[in-house]
Amino acid sequence: MFDARVVGIIRTQNADHALRMARALLDGGFRCVEITMNTPEALSLIETLAREAPTNALIGAGTVMSADQALACIRAGAQFVVSPIAETAIIAPCREAGVVVIPAGLTPTEIVHLWRAGAHVVKVFPINAMGGPEYIRALRGPLPEIPLWVSGAVNPEETPAYLAAGVQLVGLNAHHLPTALIEQGNHAALTEAARTLLRATGTLTSAQPRV
């Protein structure tokens, strides 16, 4: 995940659209894709994508709010589990299953508490409302060793600034993909849009899948 640096986050009210978006992200070069649990048929989508994804890609679950949800995601094939809250109950089942666990903290106290509780990475959310890269730089002074993910109204072009500030992962909402292409199911054009999105982050490399 740290090599990929960017995670495509899919949150939509249409399961078919979610699948189209995920496939386009993967074919466009994204190596980490998250399906949020408030997307219809989320577990089925995770199962399908975990089965289809290239060997160098990871499929995860987002907006996981409880240990029971975490277990369901793990059974569906999720390789990483992300929460928008400081929910420590998801940590043990993920660690026992060998799944990366990423709960969210906002304050230094929450971030350290989650790290000490066993989180592999702590998500700083919602980062844009807290001041963006400047907030990360402020955190990094006393907390240089804790791996961080940022998400929450992050634009693709802001990715280099967040990485320079010291985060390991940047979550990007797939709503940046053109709605018309999603509705049309134009996979080739949607894949190119995903590649353009990844290119805007400055993280696209020749080693990543290209169609």
C-alpha cells in the first residue's frame, strides 16, 4: 500500500456504477481500491473485485463501523479495512486475519491511542476541514513514526503536497471520474479517465497496469 501511495475510494448509491468505477480504477493503474460499506451490495462487490483484481492490487472495505462489519468484510476478501472513526474494536479481528486495519483519528491523542492499540495506519479524517498539509506537518513534529492516511475532500493535485508533508497514503474519492462515462458504462473511456486522475496525483509509474 505504501508503494501505491494512493487509494481510490468508491462511495455511490448504485452497485453497478460502483463495479464499473472499480474496474476502471484498477485497469487505469490504481493498485488500491476501497469499497465503502454504505455502497449498495458492498460485500458482494468486495468479493467480486477480490476475485478479479490483479495480483499486485489490493481491495479494501471502507466506512467500517464495528467488529462485526470488519469480520464480514474479511470473509468477503477485503485485504484492508478502513473506518471513519476511532473504533478500536476493528483492530483485533483484522490483525488476527492478517488484514491491514486503518481506523481514523483526528487529534494527536486519538492518533497515538489507535497506534498503541494496534492500528497499522491511522487515517486523519476529514483532513481538508482541518487545514490540509499544514495540519499534517504540525502532527509530524511530535509524531514522526506513525503511518498516516489522509482523506476527506482531497483533490488529486494535492497529493504531492500531502506526501511531502509526511503521509504514507492519500485517499481519493472516485467521484472525480466523469458521471456520464460511469452511466454509459464506457469502460475504455472510463479507464482513461482513471489513468488521468492517477496521473494528476503524480504517482503513476510505468510499472502500473495500462490498458
